[in-house]
Amino acid sequence: MPYFDAASAAPLHPVARQALLASLDEGWADPARLYREGRRARLLLDAAREAAAEAVGCRPDELVFTPSGTRALHDGIAGALAGRRRTGRHLVVSAVEHSAVLQSAASLEAAGGTVTEVAVDRTGRVAPGSYAAALTPGTALAALQSANHEVGTVQPVAEVAEECRAAGVPLLVDAAQSLGWGPVEGGWSLLTASAHKWGGPAGVGLLAVRKGVRFAPQGPSDERESGRAPGFPDLPGIVAAAASLRAVRAEAAAEAARLRELVERVRARVPELVPDVEVVGDPVRRLPHLVTFSCLYVDGEALLHALDRAGFSVSSGSSCTSSTLMPSHVLRAMGVLSEGNVRVSLPAGTRAADVEAFLGVLPGAVASVRERLGVPREAAAAAPSPTGSGSGAAAELVVDALGKRCPIPVIELAKVIGDVPVGGLVTVLSDDEAARLDVPAWCGMRDQEYVGERPVPGGTAYTVRRRG
């Protein structure tokens, strides 16, 4: 069964498995003790730290291991903010950061601090110069991911780091998605990552803090990991994480070239095979193994189940796949279609035959979901017919989709757009947050005019003008 969700968790690398099993026998003792078993454990820990630091591009004494990448982000942000509290309590982040960063930002605001979210374009990329405009004399920290976890867009970290350096503000980089592919370029100040993203074991993160960066660990601490990650270390996991990071880096160039070709195949052929698809993310400056696309008139959860039954494991940022019923904050920030969203992230070793099999299954899976939702064939295949151009057609229609979830509001819009004359209006009433993205996206894909939105009792009214 092909597994295409490496961006969530990559399969355990063979080197990680070997190192984990070996260190279970050799690395069980307390590395802080002076007896033989403790010294042996300490040697393993030091070797793992040196290997990880080399991959990151920092000194070994600048890097500590944490229980997860999320913990590394929370602790890194909290420690940097506390270390620069005399400067101010202002944090700058991009709108597409990992939820762990945005959760830390929300905690800062709840405690009286301020946060600026830097907008992204439709590819999910921040513009060079955007961080410089957001920095103030009271900015304590800026954060920017090296590459986005949902759409694969690579951020201009080196340029932003230079902007932050000129302003005297440290930059924290979340490198979880990119570290296995190569070091993060530029003058970053703090860096975090998570082992299960590159094929290491879950439960191991890392936090690097450059010398000279003011940093004050928060919460109770002990003498371990420079006081930045208290508690007994998961030494077998750490050893396996470092060993697998070194291994995947050695394979990265060849594997990136191979997977990039497979991803290009998906990016090019999905719009040919499936009507009404929007491929999202930067087409050039992106991770080599990840591609995301959204399908009009498709329930994301239903599509994921259909693909799972066909033997393919993929992920989605559609609101109907989330317990919050909110579309992905990444897709929302990009302003792209969220319904029927599919993220394909290929693990190392993915075969071309598996990708071809996926491309063979996808059209039927999308068609079956659309059929179950009652999507008219003409809505899923072509622009509206001119049947509404007669003198008897209504100049404006109101579609009540209150209480109906994605993608029903857009399906209802597609059913009636041909019933108004050219220049006529269709207003969709919806209380589904995804409609705020999906109605304008539908207009762009169908060459219709999105007039705007306004609040109404119980929800929001989205108005569309028929162009042709």
C-alpha cells in the first residue's frame, strides 16, 4: 500500500532502525554518571550531538535535543522572547507557520504581547522585504519556516535573516520539513527540527541556539541539555535520529532529483486527468517530494477515504477533514481553493509505478465523490451554458446554503449560475468558513466575477456576477 504522507511522518529509515536497536543495548545508562556504563552512554550522546550539529551547520554546544519538534518550537520561542524581554514583547511570524508557532504567538498575545503576521502570496511565499517592514524597535523575535509543510513552498530565509540581522532581531527557523534535504542557508539565530520528518524515530526534536543570542529557558530545568531540555534523554532515539539524519543527507541529492521528477509528473498530469483542479504552492521554489492540489466540488474527507480504499495514504487541508471544520490556515492565508484538497508527499524510495498507479486511481475517486454529492456533469466539466441569457431569466438569485458544509455551497452556486443572464447576480448564503476561500476560487477557475461578501443573519452572503 503506497504511503504518500511523508510530510507528516516519514517511514523509519533502515539506518535509524539499526542505530536504535544497537543503542538500546549500549545506551540505556545515565550519560551524566561517571561509571563505565554512564561513560559509554555519554560517548553515544556526544557523537549524536556532533553528527546533528554538523548537519544543521552549528557548533555541538549550540544544539540540544528535545522530546519533539513542537517542544523545540515552543521552548525556542519562549526562551528567545524571555531573553530579550527588555527589548520588547513583539513577535513577527509568517501567516503560514506551523500551528506550534502560531500557538506560541497566541500565548504571547494572551499574556499582553503583540504579534504581527506577515502575509504570503498565492504560492505561500513571503515577499523579500516583508519582514523588514514588520520589525519594530520593540521586536524581540521573528520566526520563519524554511519550507511549508502543506504546500512545499521554500521561503527566502537568507534574505529575511539579513533583514533581521540589520534590525538586530534574532530569527528562529522551523526547518522540520527541509533539514533532511540540506542545511538552512543564511544567518539564522535559532533553528528547530523534528526527527520523524526525515525518517528518524518520533519523540526526538532538536533546538539550536547560536552563541550570542540572548536566551532564557522557561520553566523548571535541571543540568541536562544546558538546562534547555530537562529530564532523562531518550538516548536510543537521539542516536537513531542523528544516524538517520546523516544517512538521508548522504542520499539527498540523488533522491531529491528522482522525487522531483515524480512530483513534476503529478503536477502536470493531475489537471489533465481531473477537471477543475488547482495545483497550489510555488512551482519552482519548493521541496522536491511534495505536491498539493485542490478539486472543485469535492468533499476532502470523502476523497481521502476513497483513495485509502484504493490503497493510497495521503493527507488533506480541507475543512471537512478537521474537527474544527476550518480550512487549513495555510490555504486560507494563500487565498486558494480549499475544498477537495490533497497533499501528496513522497517518502524516499517511492517507485514511479506507485505514482502512475495513483494517477490511474485519482480520476475515478474524484468522479465518484462528485457523483455522490450530486454534482451536475456540466458543472464539473465546463463553463456555464448560455441558457440563462433569455429575457425570462432572473437577474438575481439567492442560494440558501446555510447549515451546509464544504463543498455544497459551491456546488449549489455552480448549479444555478446558468439561470441568470450575463451580468446577473447569484448570492450564496453560507455559514461555512471554507466558502470564504472557495467561492472566490471558483470564480477564478470559472471566469466569473466575484463581487464580494457581506454579513447576514446566521452567516455570510457571497455575491457572484455572471460574465458569460
